[in-house]
Amino acid sequence: MRPRTLALAASLILMTLPAVARQAQSSASTERSAYVLGPSDRIVVRCVNADEFSPAPIRIDNDGQVTLPFVGRIKLAGLTVNDAETQLSDQLSKFIRHPQVQVNVVESRSQPVSVFGAVRNPGEYQLEGSKTLTEILSIAGGLRPDAGRVLKLTRLRDSTESQIPSGVTDSSGRFVVAEINVDELVRGVNPSSNIQVRPFDVISVPPAELVYVVGQVRKPGGFVMTGRENFTVLQAVSMAEGLDRTAAPKKARILRKGPGSGRVEIAVNLENILSGRMADVPMQPEDVLFVPSSMAKNAGMKTLDAIIQTATGIAIYGRY
């Protein structure tokens, strides 16, 4: 690129920087003004033409009020920062000519959102301005690799804007619960699932369901079924990095939870499935695929209890 062209490009970039900075400042200012004050928030209230106002932060009481010079006790909880400034200006105009009031939030504690489950940094976060579900998940560090297919958002039914798309009132009648498809949310194929989060919402991301592969495979373990509604035996074997040379694929079987605490045993001919002579077999959460050894006389472990104990005792990859 010629020097003159480089200089022109640099000039254009420098010319756009102030506009970008102004836009960022404007966005931050808009978010600050739209913040809804609440109990336990710490704020600084200044009036440019009144020295009686201290620069020290004050806490909004549990009843939503603060005590200020001239106006005394006044309720600010439930107001946006912008509305609070307007109301204080109206009240102070009785004592001060053309009061210039500014309210700054120095510590937000009134709009908690709880995020727990399969996220990198579970905990309680404070809403500052308008936030969507994906933004809150991002603040919580994002989803872990073992996140399940569906997350739940629980909201107080009597709260402002309690309605949630596809939300259902729980048995107590106090909460609205919505189930949101994680895959659709992450890929952005269903914009309506990226809802606006509200104070006191609880976002729960359960870990994904697992299947176990044990016996004569290269990598026995528990494997996440994330995003796999039709998880099959071949997928499980693939995640276990294939069969060991001593495997007896014709005598493989699935151990599946049955009625009560028992298990049912389903014969699986892996040799026929791998060769295409038999259709692949779907698996269910908590299934144990056992591939016995061709070297053992009984081609496997002696009891189902021993197999299950081995399956649940091995490391569960990706869950922690």
C-alpha cells in the first residue's frame, strides 16, 4: 500500500474514533439512566448548587427511602436513576433555584440474578441496565462443556413483567418456569428464546445426561450426551475411541435402568452394527454399554453389579 493511501486510511480511522467514543459514552449514559433503584443500593446524590449534599455514598433503606437535605425522607426505590433525578429536582426547587441534581449508583445490590449449574462461574450477579439471557450467561463465564440441552429460568409470578415466552406457572402459583433449548439459544436460531432477564430471576443449567462405556474399549468412561437427542451405540463407541483388540463385539450389551432399582440387559451385536448388517441401537441417559473380553471364559464380568460398579467408579470425562 502506498504511503499516501496509508496516511489517508489513518486519517479516516482517527476521524471515526471520536464518534465511536461518543457512541460508547452515550450507551453507558443511557444504561445508567435506565437503572431501576432498589433497597440496599448505595448511591451518591449531588446537587451542584447546594453544599449541604455530601459526596459520601448513602444506602437506600429496606423501605426504599433515603434521607436527604431539605427534602428529608423520600422514596427512590422503584425509580430509574433518571426519574429519581427529576423527582429530586422537583422537590428541591421549593428550596433552591434551578437545582441541578445528579444520582450515581456506586454499588448495586437490589437486582440480583442467580445463575447456577453447568456454568463456569455460578453465583449471584447484579443487573445493571437491561440484560438478555445470553449476556447473563456470558457474565457467568459461559456454559461448561457438560451443559445440558435445556436450561430453566424461574421468575416470581408477581414481579414486574413476569411473563416469559413458553413459561408455565408452577404448582405453588408463585413462580413462572420456562424451559429454553440451549442449542437454539447458542446458535441464535430462535431469537425469542434470548429473553430479557429480570431482577430475582433464577437461571439453572443442569449438567448434560451421560452414557457409560466400559470393558474392552480404548477410553472407558462416562460421556456427555449434549445436543444428542438420538444418541446411539456407534456414537458411544466412537467417543470411547473404538474397541480394544481383545473385545468380543458380538457379546456386547446395554445395561439399562429398569423398574425400581433394577437393571435390564439388552444384547447388542456390535460386529453386525459396525459392518452395517444391523441397524444402530439408540441409547438412553445413564445406559451402560459393556463390551466384554474375548479372552475371558465367560466373555465378561460375572455379575451385573460388578459391571455397574465399574461403570460408576470410573472417571466421568468433561463433567468437572
